[in-house]
Amino acid sequence: MKYCAFLRGVNVKGTNMKMADVCQVFKDAGMENISSILASGNIVFSSEKKADELKKILEKAMSAHFSYEAFLFVKSQEEIENFWNGNPFEKNDDLHSYSFVGNDGIENVLMKEFESASKTENEDAKIVNHIFYWQIPKGNTLDSTFGKILGKKSLKDQFTSRNINTFEKILKKIN
């Protein structure tokens, strides 16, 4: 089966790693047909194992190799297609759209946080098929109230986010 692992917190806040090294860790952990997409930690690979088992194996391997507490989420090709196809927002060059990959039910936690956060103009969020999508004007991502909430330590092992365009790049590689 084809999968993509979404690593959290890669190449931000002092956790620096080369994607070639990450791919080697995946290879040493028994994964096949490995390649990385962008430097934000998106690793496409093949395995006969199930996603929940892969999460444990890969987090352990990454933590051991890079000496940090690794968090990653493993999604199948079909699930990645759902992330891309479910995007509720129109393409707009002035806005960024993000999708959130995470634990079951995280979309409801995120929506609750979003609803209580103060919004900038044109900021919006929607849940489609249990996936949380967020749209925000370019340049406001990190300064927004919701953007700051996303950095909360209590949520760090619950999800990671990607620009919606990243899913398109992953699908091109996986298909």
C-alpha cells in the first residue's frame, strides 16, 4: 500500500533535518519506494503494514535517530485524495488554505478553538468529512489568534497542518 507520513515540527524551532536522512531512517525501518515532498516533512512510501502500526514504528525510528520526540501521522493514498477533494475553499491568490492531519476527533477541537478566536477579515474554517480546513489572508497565518493557538503545547501531538497545495504535490508523486 502507498502512504504518506506527515511529520510534525520539522525544520521549525531548531528541529532541523535533511529529508535525505529522514528517507534513510524510513528505509532502515523497512519502508519501500520512499521519497520526500518539500522540506516540511512529507514522506511518501510503500508498506504492507497498517497505518497505526507504521505510526509507532516510524515515530520510534525517527525519535531514536534524531534524538527528539517525533510525532507523525500516516495516511493512505485514498485518505490523501479525500484531503485534496474535500477542500471547501475557492482558489484565491490572496489567501492561504490549510488542511489538518491528525488524531480522530481533532477537527472538533480545532473548530471549537477557531470559533472562540478573534478572526481577521476573510478568515474562515470548515469541517468536511471529518477534516478541518482553514483559510486565512497571506501574511497573517502566524499572527492570527487561531495561528497562535495551533502552537499550544497541549495540542502538539494531536495534529499537523499543511498548505492545501502540498496535498496536490503528494498525490502527483503517489499516483
